[in-house]
Amino acid sequence: MRFPTAKLVPVNANTIVHQAVEYSPGGSMASRSRRPLTKICRPCGDGGLLRSVVVNLIDNAAEALENSAFREILVSTMTHSDAETVVICVSDTGSGISPEDKDKLFLPHFSTKDRGTGLGLAIAARIVAEHGGSIHVEDNLPLGSRFLIELP
């Protein structure tokens, strides 16, 4: 399977998030929060590929909420204090991810679901790495998970 090659141009992280929320089936549960991003801090990226990563995270978050009493997905953008990194965050109030699964989440063919191929997060990690960035998961206190994409 060949992956499309990223065409890196300056992109607006807020636009990527807005389009992902609009496009994603799970986006109806998502709210957006954004802090103004400085013009200097426009990461270079392939908007379509980055949007697909955010859509995948929103859809995963929506699935994590299926059995939750409190359902909230928050998609946000911010710059790190060094102003050299843009962060896109997708958080949910689902059941969270066990510590043993966090280390395996981005491996090909690993899944916590009964259906699917286990490739979504592996592909997401590859796309983010191709952009010179990183993706990781952490607990969203008091409940749920937060996926953070950091782009230079």
C-alpha cells in the first residue's frame, strides 16, 4: 500500500480543525476551542492529510463516547509557549485508555475495538511524523483521553 506524499505548504491549523469537525460523522458531538495562532506560527503541512488525521481522532473519540453518560469532544488548537510548535488536541470524556494500551495504540494492527483494522492511528502517526511532528495520548482528567498532535 502506497501512502500519498505530503505536499508541505503553510497551513492554518484552525482551518484544518474546522474542516475536520464539519467533515467527520463524529463532528456533531465536537465543539471547537481556539486560541489565536500568530501568523509566524503557521506550520508547513498537507492540509488534506492533516485533516484526515483529525477526522480519525474525532471519529475514535465519538466511538469512545458510545456508552458514556457525559459525552463531550473538544477539538482545540494552540501554540506552545516557545511559539515554534502548533498543537492540535482532540479530547473526549469516554472511558479512557488503559496504561498498557497507550504504548501500543500507534502500532499497526493494534485495536481496542472489535471491528476495524487497527491501522487508523498507525497511519495517523506516520502522517504526523512525515510532517516532522509527533502525536501522543494522555489522560483527559477527570475522564477520557486527549490526543495531541504537535507540528513544528
